[in-house]
Amino acid sequence: MLELNNISFRYNSSTPLLINNFSFKAEKGDIIAVRGDSGTGKTTLLNIICSVIPKVFTGDLTGSILHDNVDISKLSLPEIAPRISLLMQHPDNQLFFPTVEQELAFAPENLKVPAKDIIIRIDDVLFRLNIENLKYKETTSLSFGQKKLITLSSIITLSPNVYLLDEPFAGLSQEYINLISNEIKTQSNNGKIIFVAGHTDDILQLANKTIEMGMLNEKH
Ligand SMILES: Nc1ncnc2c1ncn2[C@@H]1O[C@H](COP(=O)(O)OP(=O)(O)OP(=O)(O)O)[C@@H](O)[C@H]1O
Ligand SMILES: [Mg+2]
């Protein structure tokens, strides 16, 4: 279970409260649509849930986030990643290695997953997303949609309990949207919690809960 308790946030004292005393509970299997126009704070909320705010980007944050009754502010980012993993809105910010295979191996290697299990995890995710042909490609040579699938794959190899997907469908063809939608449903059926941020109605069809971002800030 993931609990957000009385979260309030502003980037600095001269900017408005983007999130105003917001509380929310997510249970195993929940798919939560995080909806709102550009600038309403979807990315900000996801960054708060995985502690990138305040551990990397600063701001005035109050309230607490508990994952399975553990206060995540007490954990380091490497400790949080296997619990709560973020798919960034812009995949170029999340690709660091020359090849897809190296990219996908990095996180489980850091978690000391045995080498033979890493190979199994990589092959499994590439098979499920139907992108086995990308395994030995250079990451810089990938299309935008392929980069999204690879960054999604890289967090799936961590097998986190909570997925934070920031606009996973933006800029993708219907074929890739279907692939990612099916993967979200599979992960939900496996008891994972999945937040999906976006502007469009397609995420509502997937979700059983919705957070309307515009309603969380002080203009309302
Ligand atoms: N580091 C920062 N410092 C100050 N303000 C910021 C910072 N990052 C974002 N903001 C502001 O916070 C607001 C919310 O931004 P955020 O990126 O969370 O919105 P979003 O809903 O994800 O938008 P989009 O749909 O365009 O991705 C915007 O007004 C933005 O300018
Ligand atoms: Mg955003």
C-alpha cells in the first residue's frame, strides 16, 4: 500500500502552492490516472512520490509518504527505486548506456541480482513488449517510441511495487500504446500499483482511480 498524507508543495516562496494538503491511498492492483493540463503539476507529483523531490530537486514540501508503512523520506534513492520507480516524461533523461542490453542490466546489477537472473529479466521484458530486436541496438540510434519502451523496460527489470509512468503514451503510435497498456494491465494483475500521468482520455479507460491535478492547487 502507498499512502500520501497531507502533501503540500511549492517550488519556492514566490510560486503558488501546486499541491495543497493532498491525501491519497493506493492499494495493490490500483491503476491511478494523474490528469491535468500542462503545468498543473503531474510531473511534480510523481517526483514527490518517488522522493526525487526533495532529494534531487528542492522545494517546500510537507506531509509524508508511506510505502508498506515505511516513510520513504528515511530511505535513500537507491533504496527507493526497487520499491517505487519512475518512468520519466522525456526518455533521453533516463538513458545512460551505449547499448540497450547494458541499459537494461544496470539497475538489477546495482541491486546485486545474480547475472543469470538479469539475463532472464531482460529477455522476458523484451519478449513481452515485443522488442527483442532492439536488444543489441545503440540507445542513441533508437526512435522516440523505442526509447520510451526501453526506459519502461529498464524499470520493469527492477520489479518495483509502484510504477510512476509520466506520460507513457505521449508521441507513440497506436501499436506502442497498446503494448504499454497491456503491460500496465499485466502489472496491475500482478498486484503492482501504477500511476499514469497524462492529458488524454485514454488513461481513464485503464484506471480505476483518478487524481485531477488542477483540483490540488490553490487556485481551486
Ligand atoms: N524546478 C522547478 N522550479 C520552479 N518551478 C518549476 C520547476 N519545475 C516545474 N516547475 C513549475 O511547476 C509547474 C508544474 O510543472 P510540472 O512539470 O509538474 O507540470 P505537468 O503537469 O507535468 O506539465 P506537462 O503536462 O507539461 O508535463 C509549472 O508551472 C512549472 O513551470
Ligand atoms: Mg509533466
